[in-house]
Amino acid sequence: MNNEKLKVHFTDKYLISPTNPISINVIGAGGTGSQMLSALARMNHSLIALGHAGLQVSVFDDDTVSKANLGRQLFSQAELGLNKGVAIVNRLNRFYGTNWKAIPKRYDKKITERLPRETRANITISCVDSVQARFEIAEILAQSTMGISEQNKPLYWLDTGNGKFTGQVVLATIGDIAQPRSKRFGTVSKLPFVTEEFKHLFNQAEQDDDTPSCSLAEALEKQDLFINSTLASVSASLLWQLFREGMIYDRGFFLNLKGFRMQPLKVA
């Protein structure tokens, strides 16, 4: 008879009833990032309606909107040439009445040294293309917990990535999250970084193709039209469960849109 307890992770208590809006940094406002920001805006509106303090989001992206982005990413013809973060944050602020911020810079060690307060957040969501960027984000977050107030204390890192038809989302804790005692569940205080758990896969990965696409047709050869929006929606659902249910059984998932399959990554 198997008496092993079901493994779960209980949400850090500050996220459940915070004194201030939860601070979130979104790194990358492109394919998945632009879709994720729209989902976060809806989540913020819903949380506030439920009596929660809501979300305060900052977006980091140094890229500008091009014609190849129209259609697959959430940008319009009128936004061509604008910084991606600035364009979508201005639009969301007008629509929802928020005061979110766009920082038209690359999220790296240099900017964290220049803007230490602005680059720390309770939750970091990375929507980046390169393996190198993930390892740099991991290094920054691993060193970001010392001497920080609870309001901006780094707690979670949600990493998203995708190919043409496939994608993955992995939620990690930044350090240990205190867990309540439970007779029913096996509580897990630390969820590993994606760069730790899948380091061997990253090391075997081929060099990323960062060559800009010249047209939407060319962009669609690299990534399917709906892979980013699907990935963002299910990622947002994972965050929503973290807030609303106060516990998670799954810490991520692997998605195959070609075969309409999704495999959860269990808390362990």
C-alpha cells in the first residue's frame, strides 16, 4: 500500500493578502510577453474586484515593433517603430486605468545595478528567446534576495519558452518558501529553477536563431500563429491558481499544439 503524501506547494502568504499590489517584472514583450501582459491586466482587474490589492507590473524590452510583429504579436500598424513595452503598457494603462511601467531596456546585470529597486519584484516572468538570457536571469534572481523588504522580495520565477508548435512553462521559487504543516499533503518549499533542472537540455540546444523576420509570413515559419497566445493563457492560469487557491499541484507544463497535448510538470 502506497502511503506517500501528494506533493503540493503552498503559495507564499504575502501573495494571498498583500498590503500593497504584488510587484511583477515581465521580461520580454514580444510573442508570448505581449499576450501575457494582456492576461495579467485581466487578472489584476479580477483580483481587485475580489478584494485583493492587485498587481503592479513593470515590463523590460529593448526591441521595437516591426511589420513582422503585426498579427502574431499584440501590436497595431499605428505602433510601428515604438518600443514594444512602451506601446503595450500605454495601451493597457489607458484601457484598464492601471499605472504599469515600461522600461525600454534589456534586463541584464547592468540594468539591475543601475536600477536595483525597479528590477526587483515578487514575481519575475521571463518571455525570452535565448538560452543565454535565461542563465543571466537565473544568476540575477539567485543573488537578489538579500536585504529586501517584503514588498519587493523576489519569491517566484515563471519562465516561458517555445518553438514552432511546442512550448514549456516552469515555475520556480527564489529560495525557500515557508510551508504550513500538513497531515494530508507533502509540502515542498523549493521549486527548482528551469536552468538547474533542465541545464543539460539547454547545453545541448542548438544556437538560437535571433535573426529578425522581415515579414509575418517569415515569422510564421518560425512560430505558429497561436503558440504564444496558448502558452500565455495557460501560464496565466497557473498564476491564477497560485493566487486564488493558495496551493499548486503542478509547477508547469509542456505543450504540443500540433498534437493538442499538454503534459503537467508535477510538484516533487
